[in-house]
Amino acid sequence: MDRENVFGEGAVCRKKEDAEGNLTIMKKQLYGASEVSASIRRMAEAICREFSGGEGDLALVGIHKLGVPLAKMLEREIAAISGKHPEFGTLDITMYRDDFGDFSRLPAIQETEIPFDVNGRKLILVDDVFSSGRTIRAALDALTDFGRPGMIRLAVLVDRGEPEFPIRPDFAGFSLKVPSDHKIRLCFDPELEIYEIPTAEERAAVGNETSTPLK
Amino acid sequence: MKDLLFKNARIIDPVRNVDAKGDLGVSNGLIVEASEVKDATVIDLSGKVLTPGFIDIHVHLRQPGNSDAETVATGGAAAAAGGFTSIVAMPNTKPPADTVGAIELLRNMAKKSPVKVLPCGNMSVGGQGEAMAGIGSLKEAGIVALSDDGRCVQNHGLMRHIVEYAKAFGVPILDHCEDSSLAAGGVMHEGKWSVLLGFNGIPAAAEELIITRNVLLAQEINWRIHMQHVSTRESVNILRYARSRGIPVTGEATPHHLTLTDECIKKFDTNYKMNPPLRSEEDRQALIAGVADGTITVIATDHAPHTATAKEVEFDHAPFGIIGLETAFALCHTELVTKGVIDLPHLIRMMTAGPAEVLGLEDYSLRPGRPADLTIFDPAEEYVIDSSKFFSKSRNTPFNGRSVIGRIIMTVVDGKVVYQK
Amino acid sequence: MQWTRKDLLGLYDLSAEEITLILDTAEEFKKVSQRRVKKVPALRGKTVVNFFVEPSTRTRVSFELAEQRLSADVVNMQAQASSLLKGETLLDTVRNIEALQVDLVVMRHSAPGAQNFIARNLGCGVVNAGDGAHEHPTQALLDIFTMREKLGSVKGLQVAIVGDILHSRVARSNIWGLLKLGAQVTVAGPATLVPREFESIGVRVCHNLDEAIRNADVVNLLRIQHERQTADFFPSIGEYSKFFGIRPDTMKKLKPETLIMHPGPINRGVELAGEVADGKNSVILEQVTNGLAIRMAVLYLVAGCVQK
């Protein structure tokens, strides 16, 4: 395989150099801060359109970890557009996962905080990247243990479009097709961006002689 | 039986104060001058040490009653592998060795042992501590000592009469020193670790109280009382004081009390459960000091075999005791001699002349004309203890996998090689 | 911090970080019991056996409820140590349990270290629900959880544990956990039941109640067993209560916000007066509530590390 073309010609990549001078591609930026912000704003607008007139019933529930800060940003945008703050909650789905005992590292449980009555309410689940749909399946189980919501919708920043369950996002910032063994990550710090991580082998297969543009 | 000629050995003979390079002959089962052997098998012992055969005055052979754990034959084989040529069999068998018949049975079984098995009889009937055993008859049947080991006569009046009576028959007393009301329910040494681990403890005072009693009785009656497996600091101090006053008392230390402490129990391994229990580091150091200054004159193993089934249970429910015959010399040599606590002749004295003195055996030496009971070892060989290779039927040792220095390479009983590495 | 143990045998083995992880995890599990559906599917398909070789009601019920709220399948087994001695060995019994494809064994036993011995020999996870006078880790964790919840932090707290320390697994586990988290521990009670050896690990030992509780933030009272009196550890229950029981007038000697704790079951009028047990400083029932959360957290963490 052509080592330079992991991401395609001229990709903006971050590289890491180890002690022996070998380069490893760490990640490739897909979208920068302004593109991500604009996308979140568009999602907020779409949500407001769909739920116009009934914002009082609306609640955002961010799924740990990155769905939570994303939901926070959405909440601010919605408030800016509609003038009303939707209810806000956080959800950790670890206790509801379908692969308990299969993972090598037991994930730490984050705080679940649903400070409102979910019965009859319109809920929007928020997560950063939608891929298999398994996380959302678990989240639906978790949410319905709190009560009987009137409606649940799903908002994600990135839709990878490869669901393993019959679940689709209702609001998506970006639709992306990348190889299924690559990872897509949302990053808030030091700057807002969405980036792609190739497989470990692909990342290692970049030598000194093949320098691609560095950011 | 062919004559043997051991050449170029370092010969250590504590009774005659010999520690020199030389040769030694064996003919017709007896020690002879090297020049007197005829057509002998010559064995070069350059770099090796030859001593009188080791004596272990504290061995449980479990037969009759628990031959799953050990028999006289397997225990005897283990003794031979450990360099012992004579072992004293404790009487707490089933049935106990408190009758002439039991002693005759043991002497009969002893024919299957490669080493000499010296019977020890109970001092009280059944070892129950309630009535005096038939001491005179037992002596006639061939016992070399009296003991209720595993238990201890609690009634001081009875003990006094036993000592007085035994003296008249010339039988030494080996006592397991333990006050049962203080020790009741205990499974390990009472101290920091029993408190931290939540176990019922056996206080040091349980041993020290009876040692004190025995010192007073030995003084009053002027008869030898030997304290088995001395394990605490004050026991050593009391014994030191008594011996300085000329009271006829002696004491033995086991290799495990000299090398291990109660802290080992924090892993809940039942191979660290024995009675007396492993004591504190302070006690261990006092015991080592007692060995170094001659307060303790005997190394004895308290070889106590138990099957894996018996030991693979909760610590509380496991039987007391570990095996020791096949590890005793290497452990003591490693911990006492190579570390400079005592010199090699001193250790050999504690495994030969010391125990012989307790039993009243005269001239336990390499003098020509004596029975050729010999132990030969390589003081430099380092090896790792592997309990799967033991001759003993049991494997209950905490020392498996431990590195030691000093290996038994040959054991000779009455001129016959009974063990050879 | 990553949990890596398939067994929870005692707090002696754990680091401060591991203890904190359990407490943090328990905070989330505590909320589960406050929901409409008091149950999560985390341990769905896992089988847990509660193997109690010593009678227990409240600890077993707490574990059983915790297991059910994690959606595990639960089987209870009761045995007598004495009958185990006569017939099948403990190891054989537990190996038989494991052969039924059990994932976790929650075990209580009268012999210290019995669970350590079993855990060494089994592939399934083992949670210690009390082993003799050795450890009772989940009880100590729920005690510490309650202290942290009520007082914010455990570090620097003055905790007095009063009663039969010698025979108490609750005391030992509390001591290990509290010391690791930076609390100062005093143990108090009759001299026969409070060994001086605890000083060697940095615990203050005293035999006078007033002295023990003077600056305490927490007073944890242990149940006094009547059979200790017959074994000559102290003259009478009355005398015990007179010198070591907490009465309403004792409360005046405490700081106003001092927590009164007790692992239960309470001997009203012996370790503490009824008014104190029911009083405003008492968090005894909250301990019970928190016990459920702690046990859910422990079972969850341990089950995640059992190799299939």
C-alpha cells in the first residue's frame, strides 16, 4: 500500500515522531472549529423548527462522554434561537451495554443526572458519533427506566451511516463514509475539530522519507 | 558387606573436637581406622564433609493410624535423605504408643526403615494427661524417652510424679510445653499478625509458663527435662537462666522457627500452621541468639506429615504441623552457618552430640569401634527445594521452591549406604 | 483508575484509588434504587451464588437485592461449617458450585481467610461477605461511603470504633479503609477486647469511652456478642453498657454534628440507647441504604473482571 495515501493526497495530518525519528500519523483533521460550530448551529435550527411552539416540553440528554458537552453547546444554540432553555440531562449507558464482560478495560461509570420528569416529555438524545447504534439502543433502555417519554429523537454530530441496529439519527451534522476500522473523534480541546484516526498499522506505516503536509 | 574407605573428607566429630581433613574406614558396620580396611570401596570426598549420623529426636511417623500421611518406611526414607541415621518416633499415633504392645509393633515396623527408629512412649495414659503411663514397662520394651507431644500434661502434681518416676528408670522426658487454657482455640501466634488477620492467638506465655514449671521440677527432682520446639524469646531466657544455674534442662529449636515468622500467615497458607506457631521476628531472633550462645543445644524437625486433603482446608480447620526431615540440614546450614550465626561444627553438634546427650547416648562420635552411622554432605552445593521429589509421603512444607546451600549426598547406617544423591 | 480484580477479599489489599473508585461507582448505583425501575441490565445473564457458611440475614438480603437490581440470576446456599467439616470439604463444595457455570460467589464463612483460600483455587469471582474476624469489606465500604456522603471527605476525619474490636471483621476492614483514605482511627472498648497490637499500624487504642469519642467526627459502635461475656472477656452486659454504651448524656460530650453509626443489628440499651439510635446524629438506616449501592458497585466491578 502506498504509505502516503492513507488519507489521500495532500491531507492535513498530525504526526508524532518517536525517539528513533520514526514518524507516526496520529490523526487527520476532517473539520475545523468554524465548520463544526456552524454545523451545531444548523442542528439547533433544525431542532427548533421541528419543535417550534412546544419548547417547554423539550429536553436534551447528552450521552457520556462527548455527547454531554455537545448537548451543552446545542442547548446554548437552541436558547439563543428560541429564547428558551430546554431541560438538560446527562446519561451514562455503561450499566446498559450489551457487551459487559467482553471489554478488556471496564469503563468507569459517569454521572447520570436526569433532573426532570421524563414522563410525556419530548427528549432529544445527543451523542457525538453515530456508528453501530448499540450505544443508542442502550440509551433507550436506560431512558425508559426513568419513565415513559412522549417522544425520543436522536441528534448526532457525525453519522457514519453503518448501523447494526434499525436505528437512525434524526438530526445529523455531518454524514461521513470512512473505512469501518478507522475511528472518528470529536475534540473540544485545544480546539473544536473532528478528526479521523486510521488503523495502528496504517499509522505506523509512514516513514521519514514521506512527509505529508503537517498542520 | 564390602568395606568402605572415605578419603579426603573434612571430618567433623564434635564429641572428640575434631575438624580436620582425613580418611575414615568402615568395616563390618563399624568405624575403623582408614588403614584397617580390606578390599574397600574407596569414595573420594574432596570438598565434602563427613560427620556422625544426624539424630532427629522429634519425628511423627504417623504409623499406626494415619499411614496415608506417612509410614515408618517412608518417614525412615525421608530421614535418610535428610542425613538422619536415627530418629525418635513420637508416640501420638493411633493407637498411641503408651503400651508395651504399641512399642513392640513400632519396633517391628522399624525393620522397614532404612534408618534407626527409636521409640518414644507416652508419659501419660493415651497422652491424655490424666494418669501415669506404664513407664517402667515401656522402658523395658525399649523406649528411649517419654513425651506426650502434641499435648502437655496440665496437672502439675501428675507431672511431678512422672518426672520422679521416670528418673528412677533413667528415662529422659521430652515435653511439649503448652498451657492449654492460655492456648485454647488458638491457631497461630498471638501478636500483631493474629490481631490483624482476626485469628485466635496462642500467646507466648502458654509455652513460657510450662517451661518455667519444668525448670522448677527439674531442679527439685534433679532429672533431665528436655523442652521440645522452643519458640519464644522468654522461653530462651528462662532456659538460659536455668542452665546457668546447672539445672538439668535442655531445649530444641526447629528449622522453621529459626527461619519463618507469623507474618507468613497473611497469605493463609496452611503450610505455615504448626504448634508451637511461627512466632514474631523478635522471638525468632531470640531463638537464633539462644542457638548461638548454646542455650539451645538441639535442632529437631518436629516432622509432622499431613495429607494434602487434610491441609487443603480453611486455616482454622487445618491440622498443625509441617514436614521437616528432608529440609532441616540445608535450611539450618543456609540460615545459621552461611550467615555466620554459628560455625559448621556447632551446627553438626546440634544435630549429633546435642540430641545424643538428651537421650543419654554416650560417646556419639566417630571413634573406631562405634557403629558406622555417618552423614556426608556437600557444604557448597546450592539447590532449590523441590517437594515433589521428597521421600516422605506428604508434601506439607512451606519451603518448596526455596533456595538453599548445603546438600546431603550420602547417609550410612551401620556401614550400609541407605541414601545416596 | 482501572479496576482489575476478579475478587474482593478485603480492604487490606486495596489501594486508596481502588477504594475511591468503588465509592464513586456506588454513587451512580445508589441513584438506580431511586428510579421508577430500580434495576439495570448490567449483570444480565450472570449467575451469582450467595454461599453463606454462617448465618446471616441482613447482609445476605442486601447482597441478594443488589444482585437482582443488577439483573443477575441469584441462588442462595446455606451451609453449616460443622457439616462441611464432616463431609465434603469447603473446596469441593465451591468447586461444585463453579462447575454449574457460576460467575460470582458471594461468600460468608466463620474462618478467617476462607475466601482467600477459595479465590486462589477458583476461576470465578469471589466477594467476601465476612470471614471470621478477618474482613467484611462491603460493610466497611458502606460505612466509609456514608461518612463521605455526610461529611464530604474521609481524609482527616476522626473516627472512633467502639466495642469488641478483637472479634470484629467490621472493625478491621474499617481500619484498613479509613487509614488508606487518610482518616485517624481510634478503637475503644474493654482491654480484653481491644488489643494494643492495633497501635502498630497507626491506630489509637484506648479503654475509656470519653477519651475515645472526645473529638470524634464519627462514632461507629459494634454489636457486642453476649457469648463473649461467658468467655470471661468482661463481667456483664450491664457493666459493658455502663462503661462503653452511648447514652443521651454521652451525646453532650460529642461535637454536635458527630455521626453515630452501627453495622446492626443493634442491641438497644447495650451499645447505644434507643434515643441515640433514633436520634438526629444517627445514620444507621442510611448505612443500610448505602450498603445496597456499595454491593451493586462491587458486584459490577468484580463481575467485569471475571474471565469467561
